[in-house]
Amino acid sequence: MNKVLILVIDGCAPEYITPEFAPNIHRLAKQYGFVKTVKAVVPTVTNVNHASILSGKFPSETGMVGNYYYNPITGEEGYIEEKGFMKAETLLQAYRKRGLKTAFLTVKGKLLGVYGHAADIGISVQTPDASLLKEYGLPAPPAVSSLESSGWIVNAALAVIKKEDPALVYCTTNDYGFHHFGPEATEAQLQIRQIDEAVAAIHEADKERQIYITADHGMNQKHYLLDFQQLADEAGLHIFCLAPLKDRYRENHVYQEGGILYLFLKKPEEKDALLALIQSRPEIEAVMSNKEAAEKLHLPLHGIGDYVIFAAPDCAFGELGGTATLVTDASRTHGSLYEQEVPLLAIHPAAPEEAYQYSKDIAAVLFKSI
């Protein structure tokens, strides 16, 4: 069985990773594998898609429905940053059971907490371990919210591969650059070039290693933000709005703005009034009951509220601090159905191109061979 690298470029819509700015990756994928577009799972946020990419399962089986949780019985809420939320077995756990060495490298520290506990080697830009930096000859990492952090973590993966040769390396970047810069921007292109050079070096160091390069979600410009919690409060409705995208990285999304909301209805008798309010807003493209969303989007019933609402293409739901609407040119974000398209570039893949329709299929295929 060939060793594996799964590289998840956070927020990398297909438009970012072009042959012009990632020539090495495209050359290697075309020579030894394929380049295609696949789907992320919904909602298109970090925790949810890492759960699926690591397990090969939809959220209905991973139990992961966001970066944030709310318990309607106790009123407890908080960020998902530690183990215990993931319900499906990950590749990291499966490899460890078979006595195979694994490594988990991430820019965002929360991912190490949620998924990395099963890895033999864990490195985070956000919470660097000085002894590991010394062991692998790595310089001090840059700031998490920098254009350099993504290149640093992929080069760290190269160092680990050269020294430890793990059977499985899972490496993920930060979408800070893509939240602030579109595919046409020099800054975004620089980030991709850094990753491209590091991947070329990894292939040179281990020419037979399977390499899968994908993204947890895409990224799009949004001009119209809606604070639905504010709107509902003004209408006298008793609901709790849970934004699946919500996390501590406010430099990425100042208003916690994302394309999907879970609505928890505290008073069932307000159902009709809530639906009428939803239907009155042009920023909202669709609404589903929790049962409908679970069936159509492969979500678990638990954790997604009573209703799920979906933003229109140029809109997002945010926490706007006292106003219900905002028009802006400064929001690039994700979470909606419109950020489902992600790239998949495979070098020495374990299966033919047609076996991969979702990013999660990387793990689904690998599970069959271990």
C-alpha cells in the first residue's frame, strides 16, 4: 500500500488553483492522476468538511454540523474545538489501529483538538510545540492570519515526510488569504505558488506517495448581509439562530457571515409567523424543515434546529451588532450551497477519476485498501 498525503487547502475554490499559479501540481496530476472538480458537503464550513474528508462519510454519519453548537434543552452553546463531537472513525484512527504512523498538520489550532488526537505527530501553526519545531528543523511559524502560514505548514509536512515517512499525512492550511483576496489578486496567487512548490518537493522526496489536493469549501464575494436574529427579535419571535460557520477566526469573517443558518424555534406556535418572515426577505433563497434538510443534504436531525435557511448567491447571514442589514464590498465567505464546488488534484490516486464525486470520497476509497 502506497503512503498517502491529503492536503486540504482551506477555502480554495477551483478558480484559485490554476495551471498558471500551480504548474507543478497540475503537471504531476495530469501525468500521474487527474484534475477535476468535486463537491464539498453541506454546510460548506471547516469542521463539517474535515470530518467528511477524514472519514469518507456524510454529516449524517459524522454528526458534525458546524464550527459552533447549541443545545436547545440546556441553552449551552460554544465553539467546537475539542474531541468528542466527531462520531465516525477517521483515517487517522484506522491507520493507527493497523500500527501505521500518521501525522496531522494544521494552521488552525482547533482542528488539532477536534481531529488530531489520533495522530502520532501533530503540528499546529497556532499552537506550535517548540520541541517538534526543533526535531524537524522548522523555523518559528508565522502568524495564523498571514499569507505565509499556509506555505509554512505544507513545508512542515515535507520535513515530517523526509524524517518520519508516515503512512498517512493529513495537512490543512488557513483560508485567511482567500477571505481577503480573490483569485485574480497577487496575494492569493502567491499563496498558491508557495503550496505548489512545497507539493513538488514532497513528490520529489517520495515519488510513489499518493497525493490528494482538495479544499474544505469554496469562497465567494457577498455584498448583502442579513442579521436574521436581529430581524426575528424585532418581530417578537423567540428563536435561536445558529451559524454553522461561526468560529474564533474573526479576521476571516468579521460578522461571522455565512450562507446557512439553523433556526431553533423556542415557541412552536410561532411557526407560521417565522415562515412568513423568512418568505418576506429577498436575501433568503430557500427554507427547509430539519427533516427535509436531513434527507436532501445528508445531515443528522440533531443539531440543525427546526428549520434551515439558505442565503441567495450574493448574500450571507451575519451578526451585525444592532442592525438587520448591511451592504458591503468587504465580505468574502462561504457556508452556502454556492461554495460546494472544490478542486481535486490527485497524484497516484487509489482509484479511477470517476470514483471521486465528493471530497469525502478520498477517504471512502482509502478505507477499502487499509
